[in-house]
Amino acid sequence: MVMARNLEVTQQIDGVVHVVDDNVKATKMLTEDIDDNVKVIQGVARTVDSGTQLFFIRLRALTDLLSSQHS
């Protein structure tokens, strides 16, 4: 009887371990997806930053050009 109970408890623990393992795997996959999304967002931010810098460089050149023509 004791051995049967021990086996039952062992099987329940084994079931819990499998559930936890599946949850850990799912969490790892979600974390990897989030990491990939962050990398994409960082790439977009760099592109926007580069575009913004280029815009201000051209705006400065245009401003300098216009101010030199009115001087």
C-alpha cells in the first residue's frame, strides 16, 4: 500500500515537473520573440535617427545658403 502511494505521488510530481518544463520552454520562446522584436525596434530607431540627422544637416545647409543670399 505504501509503495502504491509512493508511486502515485511520484507520478503526480512527474506530471508537475512536465508542466513546469513546458511553461519554462514557452517562457523562453516568448522571451526570444520579445528579444527579436526589440532588435527590430532598435533597427528602426537607428534608421529614424539617421534620417533625422540627415534632415537637420540639410536644413542647416539650406539655412546657411539662404542667409548667405540675403547678406
